[in-house]
Amino acid sequence: MTAPTLQDAIPAELRALPQWVCWRYEDRDGKRTKAPIDAKSNGRLGYAKSNDPATWASFDAALSACGIHPELAGVGFCFAEGDGLTGIDIDHVLNPDTGELKPEAAEILKRFKGTYAERSPSGTGLRLFCYGKPRRSGKNVGKVKWLEVYSYPSSRYLTVTGNRWSGNAASVTDQQAALEWLHERFMASTGGEDSRPPVESKPGPADPPNLDDAALLATARRAKNGADFDRLWSGDTSGHGGDDSAADLALCNALVFWTGNDPAQIDRLFRQSGLMRPKWDSRRGETTYGAATIAKAIESTRETYTGRKSEKQRSEGASADPQQAEPGAATVEPTALELDPYRGTDEANAALFLSLHGTDVRYCPPWDKWLLWTGSHWRIDDLLDVARLAGDMPRELYRKAGEAIDAARRRTIAGLARSLESRRRQSDLLAAARCRVVVNHTDLDKGRFLLNAKNGTIDLSAGTLRGHRRVDLLTHDTEIVYRPDAAAPTWERFLSEVFDGDADLIRFVQRAVGYSLTGDVREQVLLICHGNGSNGKSVFLNIVRKLLGKLALQAAPDLLMADRHRRHPTEQADLFGKRLVVCQETAEGRRFNEALVKQLTGGDAITARRMFEDNWTFEPTHKLWLSTNHRPEIRGTDHAIWRRIRLIPFNVKFHIPGEGEPVKDTGMEAKLTDEMPGIMAWAVRGCLDWQREGLRAPEAVKAATANYQQEQDVLAAWLADCCIVKRTADAKAADLYGSYADWCAQSGEHPEPQRRWGMRLTERGFQRQRRMVGIFWLGIGLLRALHEPYEPNEPEKAKVSAPKNLAGKSAKSGSYGSLGTCPPPVDAKPDRGEP
């Protein structure tokens, strides 16, 4: 297959990941093998390791290396932590001459029809790739040796040909249900074996507990320090200061205790834990890191679990400590009952449930909701999937009963399965289980610079991609493939047209969008996209919202507007965990709720609640964007509100074809949607620029914001039209406020209450003075007549001239008699600096 065809045939979900190697045929001990080759060998072909990401490369680099070195036969894909991928290798099931498939292979292809499948290099086998978590990874043994299933932490790679099986989909999709079927159909009665180095054994205790993996995990979670064990099991290293090696040893110490010094079972269990990573199999001289860690744990453990207290424990009232390497860890006091995980109590049933699903479920008490691991993030379980998992328990137990050798044991497990067919027992099971997997809402989405893409987690602090991890506790997924080198030519042309080629403004917008990808709120800004319509701002914000997926919120248009009625706290609860909040199109004449704008952009904790919930508090992560044709009214003149405003001008108007230039492209949003990977790469570059340079508004934004502020300063306009400002001037407060109210009525403005109006004058440096005849303001007077000249040499410079369009005309005698009033506008509202 030629390189261009290969480029197109292999799914983008695989091509986007930097997990590729090359391979070539080699003869080893008389057997032809496919040796993985590092594509980054700089002309000298060195071997790659399927468990060492340092020897992997991007798809393009691997493909390029194959073009340079003719001895390379093709490319291969390695599995990495958090990629959520599973590969299925089916050998010797296809007749290359007739195309006939073995019935079992045809059955598998039918089940996995919705995901990508291809022919193997030999032409006699098949490869399938999908998203999902297999129950067992590795080679199959027994009668079904032709089937192999690989997923991280398997240290195998699969060759990829791009020779797609025409009956299957062209993309990689989620096939969890099909993986469950595959296990039950072909693997449940056979063993699986990963490629792993042997672990040296050490004699165990005289009476080992002899617990299978499920029972052991259930018992460990039932212990007093079960919560600590479960955190380690799920991959959480926070209890060890983020030291992965210390966490490895702590988990091994616990497993030594529970397995009774069984190194093989320790190794098998550790590989199922969230701490498992390629380092476990890395060489350390003649042994491996994993084997050395297990040996160290066995060497340091004084006692192991037997189901009975030792003489020392009975005499001291103490219990064996399975986590001796962890100072301050809770002690374990197991009972003899814990030897039987199938005894049928609520606590035992909960432990059994968690032994099967404990790494994939969490419970959040403030929300009274379960969270479920999807393979890329933790999803709030609004669909009752956790209840479904509890409902599947009887089927799992019937299977275990069928595997039991002892008849009495078989009856016990089957009896438990029957009892768990009761909905009430399932509900009790979940109620008992939830306290074992508690997570607070404040622990979720703490990684402010982590962003989940479809193919991994983006570290926005560096612009790099890594695998999804449960321990990150992220609750979102953007569903966009991240490729740092992806291009977006239509998007860049769109921005150039919308902002009329203003490169500084475009770079500012790029930094603002990049900043909005993060959960950081240090800038404390409200970004306002303003224009009179048909100017691209709606398309722009729609694309940015699609970029962030469920991390973006389309808020109610009046979320930030002043309202007579108190807003419901559920509106603010919707802000939890969001990175981008967009308010679209405010009506003309609306006024900002300035206190709320300050609160929601200030970075302080927000207290909110959802329906039927108690109040809870969260740290904000959102950035506010407003799209509007009409700039909302801002009465405040203080720095606290205006330092937050960034007005982005959308001044170019697009026209329907035939009505003017430039022409509006009604299909632009669809075209831009096709470039989402490139737009994501553009935004990540903007995030990196923001971290280096800050938001730093360009001249266009500064000028537009200054004009907005000038227009909104109603008091300054009244002072300019109706008053004289100098040190020797004074006026009665009632007369001044009457003039102000009359001017507002004539100009179409809303007058502020007299008390607030007085506060505004004080803020500008004017002073109040109480006299026998009333309260006066000092330093300000009313214009008596427009033709009356100002004094030529005033000690204070702050003079205000009369409007030019009324110069030379007499002021009307208004309601304030001889004092005069501000002259009405001739035929329109005075210009307030409207651009």
C-alpha cells in the first residue's frame, strides 16, 4: 500500500497518538519475528520497546522512516496508559486465496462491525481496534490460542497495515459491550498471560489465607484502612506527596499482607491497579523494577493476614499493619468472617461490588450522585449506570458459582446471587458501598491546566499530550482529537476577514481563547464581542464553544443583567467546572448587574445549589464572554468594574451575495467545524502565548473599551452640558439634582437616585456643605446662560464649554427659574463618543 493510501486508511484516532514504531522481519532461533524499530534513530535503526514511550514516535515520523529505509516492513502501534484503546489480534482465520473466514472470526467481526478492522501483514489474520476496557489482556491459552486481546498495561504492540476490512467502520469507536461479549464467548474459561518477567517467589506463611483476587480486594476494602488501600489501588499518589515509587511500595506492602507473601498474586494484582505503568517491567540488572519492589515489600513485612490474630496481637490488642511504609496509616483489624466474602451481608456485598467496579466508580456526597469512569473522564451518573452494574452482580456470581469446585461453596454463591436479584438488596449494596469510594466535589477538576481531548489529556502548561488518568479526577471530555501540528487555514482566513487583517487583535483573540481553555481565572475579565450584526461574532463564539464541548456553557442572555427579581442559585451551580460561559445577544437598554459581574469575574468562591440539593461552594474556573449588538449600561465609574471590561470590536459587516462586499458565507460554521483539530492546536498555542505574555489588550480593544466607558459616563456628560466646574463655584444640591434629572429626561437616560448621584459627585472630588438655606455643592455651578463667557484665567483648569451646536442661543427658562437649566438637545441625543 502506498504512503498516501496508508495515511488515509488508518483511523485518525490512532494517527493522532504519538505511540508508533516501525517494524521489520528478523529471524530469531529459526523463527520469523516482527522486531519493533525506533523511528527516531537518526539514520541508524535501533530497536524500540513496546513498553518504553521514549522509543515511540508520531505516525508521520514512523511513516517517513519507512519511506527512507526499505528494510522496514511497516508501522506498529503501542498501547499507553489512559489511551482507552484495546487491540484484538485474530491469527490464521482468513484464507488469503478465497477470502473465506472461520465462523468464529466472522462472529467477532459481526459483533465489532462498528469499529475499525484490517487484514494483518500475512493476509491470514485480522486486527481490530476499539475503545473499551477488556476484562483480560494478553495471549489466550487453551483451545482459543488464535485470539489475543491487548490493552494497557500490556507490553505488546500490534502491526498496522491500513488494509481495512470493508465490512467494518473506518473509525475507532467504543465497543465496551462487544468486549464483554468477547470475554464471555471465548476467554472466560481460558487463561490469559501478559508478557511479563517472572517474579521470584518466597515461601509464604504456614496457613495462607488462600483468597482469590476478588475476595482479597473485597476484604482489603472492608478493613479499617480500606479507604487508604482504595486510593492507592485507583492510582492516587497524593498520600505520598505524588511520589509514584513510594506509592508502589505502599500498595505492595498492603498486598504482601493480604496475599500472605504470594509474589505471583501480588504481581498479578498490581498490574490491575491504577499504579501500573511501563516502569513496572523496566529492567534493574537481572531483575525488574516490579520484582525488586515486591521483594523489598516481602522483606520488610513482619506479619501477614491469616484471618486470625497472632499471639502478639492478642496480647497487645493490636493488629497487623499492612502499610508499614506509610506512617500514620490506619491499622487493619480483620475478623474471621472476612475470610468469606460471599456471606451475604450488606457490607460484604458492597465489598464484592467494589472488587469488580471499585476503580471505576466514585460517590460525591454534596451532590448525592455517583460518578462513573468512561475511559477518559468521570461522568456524573444521571443514567443510573451504577445501578445497572449492581443489577449485573447476580450474573457475575452465578458464573463464579459455576467455577467453584466445592459443592457447598457453589450453593453459597448461587444463593447469594439469587438474593441479589432483589432491587432492595441491590439498593442496600450501593448504600453500603458509597462510603468506600467517596470523592468531594472540590477534588474534581483540580488540574486547571489539564484539558481532556478524545485521544488523551492535554497539559496546557506545556502543550503536550498524555494518556487519560483516573487520578486526575477530570469530569469532562472535549471529544476533539488533539494534534499539535494540525492546521486550520479556513479558521485563520475567517479571523483575518472578521478583524479586517488586524494582526495584533487576532493575536489577542488567540490568547483570550487559549486562556479560556484553562481553569485559571487570574485575569478577572469580561470579554465582550460587540458589533451591529452579520459580523461573524456568533460564528466565532459557536466554534469556541464547540472547541470546549461540555466545558462550555451557553448561559441565559440575562445572566449578567440587572433584574428586579432575585436570581435562582441553580444558575450559578451551572457554572461549576465550566471553562467558558457565553451569554448571547442582550436587548437594547439593559443594564449590567455590576455586583454580579464583579463576583463572577473576581475569582472568589461561589455558593450555589441545584434543585433539591443543599448549598455547596466551589472555586470558579469559568471565563465570561458576552456577544451583543447593544452594549449594556454600566452606571459605575469605579476602577473595580472597568478594569474587568475588554470590548472586542467586530466592525466588518458581511452581506448577502449581491448586496455588497464582503460577502457572507452561510456555510462558514460547518466548514470551520471540520477543522476542529487544527483550531484546538491554534488555541493551545494561544494558551502558551498567554502564559508568556499575559492577555495584554491591543490598541483596537483599548480604544473600543475607552469609547464604551466614555459613553456610559452619564454624569460626565451632564457636567459637560450643564455645569461649570471651578473652585469658586457652588450650587444648591436640590437645584443641581433637578438639573441632572431634567437633562436625563431630555437625553433619554435613566437618572440615578439622589443619594447615589451625590456619591458619584463625591467620588469626583466635589464637597458638600450644609448652610442655613440648605445643602450646597462646592466647586460646581450651573450654567446661567450659554452666551455668558467664562472667566479668562480660572485657577482651576477643569472648565466645561457649552455645546457648539447651541452656541449663541439663550437658555430656556426651565423649572429652576433664574438659575437656568441645561438647554435641551436640538433634535437628538448628544454624541457620547459612539464609534
